[in-house]
Amino acid sequence: MTTAEAETGRTVTSNIPARLDRLPWSRWHWTIVIGLGTVWILDGLEVTVVGNIAGRLSEPGSGLPISSGQVTGMAAALYVAGACAGALFWGRLTDKWGRKKLFMITLAVYLAATALTAISFSTWWFFAFRFLTGFGIGGEYAAINSAIDELIPAQYRGRVDLMINGSFWLGAVGGSLLSIVALDTSVFAKDVGWRLTFALGAVLALVILLVRRHVPESPRWLLIHGRDEEAERIVSSIEERVEAERGESLPPPSPDAELTIHQRRSVTFVEIGRTVFSKYRRRAVLGFALFIGQAFLYNAITFGFGAILTTFYDVPTGSTGYYFAVIAIGNFMGPLLLGKLFDTVGRRVMISSTYLLSGLFLFGTAWLFDRGALDAATLTACWCVVLFFASAGASSAYLTVSEIFPMETRAMSIAFFYALGTAAGGISGPLLFADLTGTGRVGDTVLAFQIGAALMCAAGLVAAVLAVKAERRSLEDIARPLTAAA
């Protein structure tokens, strides 16, 4: 690595990105996956538990004067609003202050807010800390996706990112099963069980926080922000650990893989906006399409999930959690089994096909539902097939926006598109789909399915045209840093 002085700052030539990308998979990479990726399990646990305990919170003796509608309505909306606000607020600071500082701070915010939710004594307290819990989780999405993509080698980046984002559904399974135990009054009193579910989330967050201390700052971020010596020490340390594990020296990086950077402390909002929406306009359209499509498909199914099973198939309210656990498993299996193909077959083929297949299968489910050809079990099986592909597609939306924009805008780009998709799913989705699936009329539920399916198919067609061939390519090759020399 060589350094020269320039009037606008230091100019550094380095091969650090290439050295990170040429690393073989190792135990060190598993440390990154565990330390950073497990927060999605907490998010899934959080969202599922709140939905399942709504009825218990509204009962006399729960210790909280709140209605079921306030839990699933106002509290859910505040969680979504907090996630959107947190993504944008922390996303900007992640690009400015660094990945590690922010993924420690945002997890600490989540931990504190969840713990304080557990001791809620009034409605306003519960609402306030639901917002702050979302505020922490929203920041996690920007900080974590940035760090993961910058630390994981290019040839594994797609499958790892999909698996980590898909782990949300492991939390959903855990949340469903945990709720069954926590709400059993023969095990816990009415005013204790629901509090323990939030307390458990805080304990898990504390464990993850302790593991995260060993995750380094992104060397790519350090290199751009004038801390190239620290970046060199981190990469050298990683290489030594990998070589010791394998018992052999690593191959040298390609001699033409060096990158010259004009180091800067920060990038302005104007530059970020110009880069994302002018220079990379087609990629911005792709991001919009992917996030909106997956948000509406998921809402078409999940917002009417319980009502459909109870209204049309007489499934007891207390048993819907078992059905939800089944489709949550289907959601996780999609990214787990299809993830490798995103690195081998390629992004364009896999993103477009997962979106299109999930949309087409949901159209088929709507047709069968309209004909009265399904029961509770077969409808759940259809949903599993739809969401097997949809979950891989939705996870690839996060992967896409984290790798197709320049390094300096990465966290903010993730935050913006995440906030957009979350707002669409958490605001427009409930307003549209809750009304349609709540009428008890077959035709309205069919229409909800068809709307979600149509938007997912439309996003798949956009991806077929605009998706970037990012598989096995360096992040700097996909989108050249703004600070890179011409």
C-alpha cells in the first residue's frame, strides 16, 4: 500500500478490498455471521410475539390497560414508524461514523427499549418503547447489511446475505412457539408471561452484543475515511488467522486489483442523492420495484393470515400459531436452499425468477381459493410454496441495494429503500389488505392475493431487465467508490 499527499487529503493506493475478497471461507467468517446476522432472529421474534400476545394484553389482569386493537394497530404502526425513522437516522451515521460503532449502538438501543417494554405499566409507556425498539431495529438493517457485504468474500456474499436476512423467520418460528408457552396461565400468571417474552429478547440481545465486540470495523470503510493503517492491521490479522486455520499461505491478490482512493471524512446528502437518483437511476428503479413488490406480497398473505384461517376454515384462534410456524419454516428454507444459486447461476436470473415464481404461485393459490378447492392445511401448503420463493426474493432485495451503490452511500441507500419498503408494508399494506381479508367474502380475499401477486410479478419483470450482474464481483467493481481516482 502506498500513500501520497494531496491538497484535498491523502491519496492511498491499496489492495485491501481484493485481499478480503480472495479469502477462503473460515471460522472467522462464521464469527461475523453469528455476531452480525443473529439480530434478524430478534426482529422476527419481536414482531411475531407482539402479534400473538395481543389478545392476552387486552385481558383483565394483564397488568396493562390496553386493547387488542391498540396492540396490533397503534403499537404495530409505531414500531414500523420507529424502524423507518431509525433506518434513515442511523443509516446516515453509519456511512459517516463507521459500521462497528453503529451496529453496537443500535443493538444497545434495541436491548434497552425491549427491556423497558417488559416493565410497561401504562399504554403510553408501551407505545413509546415499541417505537424505540423499532428505532433500534431499523438502524440495524443499515449497519449490519453494510458490514456483512464489506467483510464477506465476493464469491460467498450472495448466499450469506440471503441466509442472514432469511433468518428473520427462525425468530418468527421461535416467537410463535414461545408465545404458546408464555400465554399458558398454568405456567405463568397473566401479567408475567408476556413480560418474560420481551425480557428474553433483551437477554438474547445482550449475548449478541458481547459477541459483536470481536467483529472488526469494515476495512473498506476505514480505507476511505483516512484510517488505512488500521485497515491494514485488521486485514493482516484476518489473513494470519485464516492461514493458521488452513495450515498454508494464502495466494497473493491479483496485481491489477489495487485501488487508488482520495480519502475524505464524509459525503454530503447532495452527493448521495445525485449518485443514487441520477448516476444510478436505473438501479434506483430496481430497488424501488423489489422492495415494493415484496412488501405487498407479504402483506397480502400475512395481514389476513389469522382471519382467513378462522373465518373460512373454523381454525381456533389459539391454533393459528402452529400454522404460522409452518409457513415461517418455508420462508427460512427459501434463502437457505436457493442462496447458493444467487452466486452461481447469477443475480438477474435468480432475482427475477424468485419474484415471478412467487407471484405466479400466489395467482394459482387465489384461483384455487376462489374455487373452494383448499382447506386450512392445503392453503398453508400453498402459502409455504409461495413464500419459499418470495423469501429468497425479498432477501435479495436487501442484498441488491447494499451492493449496487458506491461504498460511501451504501448504508444510506439500504436505509432509504428499507424505509420505503417498510412504510409501504406497514402503512399501505394494512390499510388495503386488512380491509379486504377482514370482510369474510371470498372475492375480497382473492383480490388481496391477486394484488400482491401482480406487484411481485411486475417487480420480477423489472429485475429481468435491470438487475445487475453482481455475482462473484468485488463491490468496488460493481459500483466504483466516489472517492476512487479516475
